[in-house]
Amino acid sequence: MAASCVEWGRTEAEMSDDQATKTMTPSEFAAAMREVAKGGDYNGGDIEAAHQEADKLLCAMLRNLGYGEGVDAFENMDRWYS
């Protein structure tokens, strides 16, 4: 996840979703989410992209906690970002 990788100065290619989220403490997760929430700074002003990154971060964390089936249902939903 690019969002979680920001905290460690790594790119998305350098760290897999599982590696990024399994090693995150609650404080690190909060910091990563705050970084994504900045939107403009993280995604060059693209708030929609920031929200999509937040979705990815949340889904990865939920999967690692064992909620994969619910995440699958969420990911199969139609999405609408305005």
C-alpha cells in the first residue's frame, strides 16, 4: 500500500500490502491514514485518489485481522467517487 509505505519512506513497489500492514502498530496506522487524509500533499491535490488509497489501507488492515470475506464483499461493490 502506498499509504502505509509513506511512513517508512518506501514506495509501493518496495513493500507489499501484507508486509506494510502486518508490521504497523495502531499508532503507525493512524499516522499513515493521516498522511493519506492530507490528500493534496500526498496525491498532488487529487482528493479522489487519496480516498482510494485510504480504502486500500483499510482493506489491507481488515484482511490481516481476518476479515477478508467482508473485504471481498466491499471490493466487489460498485464505487462512486465524485
